[in-house]
Amino acid sequence: MRGVLGQVFSSRDERRPRHFLSPLTVARPAYYIGDIHGNYDSLARLMDVLDRDPARESTVEVVFLGDYVDRGERSREVLTLLQAISREAPQSVIMLMGNHERMMLDFLVDPARKGAFWLTNGGLQTLASFGIGGVTESASSALMENAAKALAEKLTPPLIEWLQGLPLWHQNGNLFAAHAGANPDLPVNLQSEKTLLWGHPEFRETPREDGNWIIHGHTTYAHPQVVDGRIGIDTGAYHSGILTAAYVQPHAPVRFIDSRA
């Protein structure tokens, strides 16, 4: 036994430490926007700030990193505004899926099994924003099914189809965008849906070795972060009131803009 344990610890100790040294090299100027979580006011303010930003005219893309619904009080209005933004510039606006969109869609398909988990994680506020009440995390299967049916009617089939079709990732040069991050030991094009939506235990601990930077939401910070090739821009808009965007362009450092500007 001692020999086996010795081999295990020796193997761990001999792992080569990783150091992330690759420069950020994007192909196109772009804004990336963090988790909104039903905070319509912060979203509207940030879009106004970006419209007045001097770089707006030369910006090729606007990428939203997911988690548009839940926790905040105005998810319905957020989705309405995002759809309008997407329709205005369908070729240059990319909206990724977050784990909260996934939970809401799962609730619509299987409310009896998925309802309690979603409602506990902010789904109650989303239902309220659509005028749906009379259900709690401990509601019966019948009540969950009634709430799911009512929500599907309020969302309407076109909006549900739009949500179902949200991509999981987006690449711009060596900047890879995903809601929750990526497994540092796998190529970016081989990441699982679970990892992209819910994260990976090694994501914030182990730098990548393939030169790709990762920009993400999901993990809340008091201030945006740039560490070892990771850019985190979820600043907790639903409780802090601060929605953050990152602006990237070729041959320049990342610039952060938020809804207070």
C-alpha cells in the first residue's frame, strides 16, 4: 500500500506546472456582455452606453454570454429586448446559451422532474415576470405541468425555437467565448455541453496549453477578471446592478465598460 501511495503522490508532484503566456489575438473588434439575469434596466443602460462608445461604429460583433433569465424581476422584458437586438443585426449579434436558459427549456419539456431545481435557482422570478403564479419549488407534478404549459404559451413557439437554437460557443481569433468556461485539458472544439453551460472543476485552476483565451460569465466577480488567459465578466447584475461588457480589438488590451457609465 505504501508503495502505491508513494507512486500516486510522486506522479502528482512531478506534474509540470503550466504558465499561460499566449497573447490575446482577436480577428475582429467585438463587445462581449456578461450575465443579465432579468435585470432589464442594466441591460438597457449598457446598450445605451455602447451606442455612445467611440468604438461602436468599427465594432464587428456583439456577443452575449448567456443567462438572460432568472433571479432578476424582468426576464420577460430582457428576452423581448434581446430578440429585438438580434433581429436588427442578425449577422453581427451572437447570443450564447447559458445554464439558466437550459434549465428553463428543460422545465418546459419535463416540469415534474426539472421544475423544483429550476424554480429554486431563479425560475420563480421568471414565471412571475410572465404573470404566472400559484406554484412553488415543492408544488405537485400537476401544478408544475400547468405552470410549464402557461409559460410555453407566454413565450410563444417562435421564442422557444429561438432559445433552443442558441449556440454554446463562439470563436474570435484565439478568444473562445462560452457561458461557463472550458475544460483546460480538451481542445475548445471538443468541449461537452455540460462543461460549456455549467463549468469544469479545473477551469479556474489550470491554464490552457493551446494558446486559446476563454471569455466567460457564470462565475460572479466584484470586478471583471483577466487571469491566465481567462476573462470573467459576470459582475452579478441581478444583485449589484452592474452589467459588464468587455471590448476587444486586434493589437490592444481588453477594455471593460459597464452599465454605470
